[in-house]
Amino acid sequence: MRIISWNIQWGRGADGRVDLDRTIATLRALGGAELICLQEVAQNVTG
């Protein structure tokens, strides 16, 4: 079983930009995970 565990910090990248579409694209590019665990998922956070 392949598991990905990632603290997404409400979608903020290393460049400080909040972009959930980019986060999703990165998860898909990692590929093949049967379980994805995300930490620090939040709503209505302004970056």
C-alpha cells in the first residue's frame, strides 16, 4: 500500500502563494497513492 502524508499548510507553497490546484497537481504527479492524508487543511484562510 502506498500512503502519502502531507502538511499542506492550507495550500500555501514554498513561494508563499496559496494555490490548491497546484497542490492537487503535485499529489497527482506523485501518483499511485491508495491513501492520502492531509494535515492543516482549512477554509477561509487568506494568504
